[in-house]
Amino acid sequence: MTTRNQQAIAPSTAVESLRTSLAAAGIVLPSLAVDTASPHLGLVELGRVRPDVAAQLAEALRDGGRA
């Protein structure tokens, strides 16, 4: 995995990329968005999820994203 400079990726691009990857694994993070509270930091807000969604996300990460 390569690491990119945080300025090289726009938060909106990161959000859409993550949303697409999560959807491919059958996972939806309803609160996933660009953090508008601190635009100078360029943060992504992952938000809150139900425990079953958190467990599903953990499983997808353990499986390397393979559905």
C-alpha cells in the first residue's frame, strides 16, 4: 500500500472512493461526509454506525475487502 501526502487527495474524492469501496462490500456509513467544521484540515467524517455495521466493517477489513 502506498501512502499519499494528505494534500494530494481532496476530502470529497476520499469520501466518494471510500463510499464506493464500502458499498462493494455491502456496507453503508450513513454519516460519511467531508468534515465542514474544519475545512482547513481537510478531514473526512466517518460518523456513527450501529454495532452490526461496525462488526461488518471489521470483518471486511480482516478479509482484505473481499466479499
